Amino acid sequence: MTKELINCKDISVSFGGRDVLKGVSLIVSKKEIVTIIGPNGSGKTTLLKTICGIQQSTKGKVKVSKNTVIGYMPQKIHIEKILPLTVRRFLRLNGTSKKLRSIEDVESIAIKFNISNILKQQVHDISGGEMQRVMLARAVLLHPDLLILDEPTQGLDINGQAEFYNLISHIRDEIGCGIIMVSHDLHMVMASTDKVVCINQHICCEGTPEDINEHPEYIALFGKKNAENVAIYTHNHDHVHDQIGCVDGDKNA
């Protein structure tokens, strides 16, 4: 039986008397990729923050299995521009611990994520796609049992999104972690997710991507035309992916 990593039971979150989440229950298991979709303001980010412990739930409980290590990639991170911070230094910083991650670990992860060429650059000088890779690499450095990714492909074009979802799938296969991520585009994640959960404060529907695409609640939220246009996205290319899905020679992804 696959190990259960998190179990959310009837999670509700309110801000100023307004319900953001209402009675959300969710289970994520080892080696499972779960994608959260929903319209803007539906509570997707709040759900991820509640699972991480960043946001306190008003009702309900999040049970995290014993010794589960969580790697979190937020939607965005604010770093003061006046603060000199190279990509290498950013990767070496170890959360609340005063001990820096080893140079060897950082060099190794940089090779896997194809970011070795930007390690000496300031984090403010790299592209959006490069920053997404850096943020994901930083989360993976924790050797997580569960990766939580909040809109990891935001700002990327369609090819960049496909490459990134391919990378995420390779990470799952290589380290055997569970993954829960937020996405706006069902058609982009169809080929790289095991389960889709559609939320709009509450869970509207959940199941395989194919099941969700035909569900009345999904069609009501996103429109019949959008549902009819959904198909598994096939990324055709003439370049080579390395063992964890990065593109050889790609410096602008």
C-alpha cells in the first residue's frame, strides 16, 4: 500500500468573516502527483499554505505523516534588491538553520537543473524561467518526501511550461516524492498528473484529468468551450533531456 503523506480533513479557512476554504478534504500519497485547479480567488494558494503550516485553518485538521519532509516552492518570493545575493548563496541558505548547505550539494543540484551557468549571478539578474528552476532546486535540496508547488510555471511560455512539467515528473520518478501543485491550465498538466482536484472554496470535483474534463462542475466553472479544447499536450522537440528532465544547453527556459 502506498504511503500516505498528508491527510487534510474538512479544512476551512476564513479571513475577516469571509470563507476562503470550506470543508476541504484531501489525501496525497508517496509518488503521487496531485494538481489543484480553480478560478482566481478560489483558495488554491491558501490550501497549500495551510498544508505547509504557514496558514492556520479555522476548522479541520491537516495530518502530516511522521518524519515527512516538505519542500515548498511559493508562488513568488520577495528579496530586497539592495541585498547582494548570488544564486549559489541563495541555494546554500538553509531556512532557519544557521548551517549552510554544502557547496558540493549545490553544485550537484545545479547540474541536474541546468543552472550551473548562473550560480555566480545575482538572483535579481536572472530570468523568470531561471528563477523558477532555482526555486524548485532549492526545494529539492531538502530531499523532500512531499513537494508543494504553487503555480510553478507562472510566467513561462507554452514550451517552457511543458519543459517544467516534464522536469517535475522526472523529479517524482527519481526521488520518489509526492507532489501537490497548483495550475491554471488543465490541458498542460493532463500528461503529468495522477489526480486533479478542482476547487472553488470547496472541492467541486476530483479524479483523473480525463474525468475532470467531462465533469459538470468543471464545465460550469471554466466553460464548455474550454473543456472541449482540452487535450493531452504533446511536447515535440529535437533537443535532449538529461536524467532529471532539464534541456541540454537551454539557458533561457
